[in-house]
Amino acid sequence: MKQIPWQEKPSHCNDVMWRYSENPIIDRYAIPSSNSIFNSAVVPFEDGFAGVFRCDNKAVQMNIFAGFSKDGINWDIEHEPIKMQAGNTEMIDSDYKYDPRVVFIEDRYWITWCNGYNGPTIGIGYTFDFKEFFQCENAFLPFNRNGVLFPKKINGKFAMLSRPSDNGHTPFGDIYISYSPDMKYWGEHRCVMKATNFEDSAWQCTKIGAGPIPILTDEGWLMLYHGVINTCNGFRYAMGSALLEEDAPDQVKYRTQPYLLGPAEIYEQVGDVPNVVFPCAALHDTEEDKLAVYYGAADTVVALAFGKLSEVVEFTKNNSL
């Protein structure tokens, strides 16, 4: 297995997760057209890593771009957005694309993103080589965001987490799961997890949404997610974790009351949207007990955080609502 990005915990850190000392790893102006690059997805690929990156241009048009890296830290991002071909549908209209996730399932890399089709919904596509991309039917009706596929079928079906929303800066949101026999028709929608009561855990009391691809552990699926509180200064996004039943992931075993990582550094607190930690991708190495999480910071740049996988699981169990 290739080495995932890693940096040991600083001696002064008392938290279960810690930031990469050279954050942010991708600057807002990393390609000529970009106003910001954030909320992006990364997977192992060939002798390194590949990714799909949200790049908003200087007209603040939102689109997704392919990128490649040898070490998962230093990235070469294509200067032109991904051009989709017809996959399982001829209907590949899109007003915008943002907040992608990527996962390898069976024989290809599947991509989900927030797709503009009469409002935000979940777009689906796939690629074999990160050069040719094929767009499929949208998974759901508008309005929906944060579509996150599981890395394997569950009870013989593809499974996806999502967060039904509205057409704007949604002031509500819970996590649901849906199933598909063929990655085209989706149903069996079930509620997984709701935003909390303010008194119980205020950082996640306004809305929540799934983050990176869930990771299968001995304790079930580790789901990293974002939670939002609506403060007097606007929304504040932080990262938490939950453990879901392996064969019934609509059942939550544990869920963090405190957050794992919240906006505290200048690049998380200052940017186009202040006070945002938004996880979209995670690399893990079970043998080395390592977890590397890519997150969007202040809707402006991409940053990295690390943790021991076993410690994150234990933290989730020991600090559960």
C-alpha cells in the first residue's frame, strides 16, 4: 500500500486530531482561473493519488477539476474543468458542480457532487482513468446536497448518504441514506442522523451532512461529518464523527458530542466564508493506524488533518451523545 500523507502529533496537542503544519496544502490561486479551491476529494490512484477539486473561478462559477499528486500533498490540478460524456443517460445538463466526493467501487471510480439542475441535487459520474468522465442520471430530485457513496455494496445494493435541503443557504438538514440496484434508480430512503438539540451539542444543532467516504472498522462504519451552528456571526462549520452499523448503516451506534476539529486557525476563520471546516475526503491505512482528512477551510483553500484511526474510533465511542 502506498504511503498516505502523514505528520506525527505535535507534543503540545491534546486533541484526537491535529493539523498539518504546512496548511493550507492548496492555495486559492493554484490554477490561473481560480478564485478559490476547497471542498475536494482525493483517492489513491496508480503510483500516487488522484483527485476531483472544487474550483470556483473569478466569476465565482462553480465547477470540478481533475488533479494528480505523487505524495497527496503537492498537487497538479488541470486548468480546465472536467468535461462529461453521456454515461447511463443523455441528460447531462448542469448549471454548476461543486463539493465532489470520489470512491472506488468494484471496477471504477465513482464521483458524486452537488449538481445544478433546477436547483441543487446529487450528480453522479464515473471514470476509469481520471481523463475520461461519464455523467449519469442525477440521484434525487432537487433539493439535495452532500451525496456520499459507501465504498462497497450493502446487502447487494449501492448505498449513498445525502442531506435533503432547500435552494439556498439551508438553515436545516439531516443525514439520510438511499439504496440503488444499478446506480441509476434510487429509493428505500431512511433517516440516519438528525441535527442535535442546542442544549445537547450546539456545534451541530442547525444542520449536519456526511463528509468523506465512510471507512469500515471493527466497530462499524466510521462516518466523518460536518455540523453547523447558526451564530450571531453566521454559520460555523466543524467536523465530528459517528459509527454506523455495518449491515444497517441507518442505525447509529455512537456519535460525537464534542467536535473533532473546529475552525481555529487563520485560514479556517478568514476567507470567502469565515469559520468553516468542511471534510470531503479521507485516506486511511489500517495497518499503520493512520487517518488523513482533507477539508475545505473558510470555503477558500484545502487543508489536511491527521489522527490515529483507532483513537478516532475510541473517541467516538467514549464521547458519544
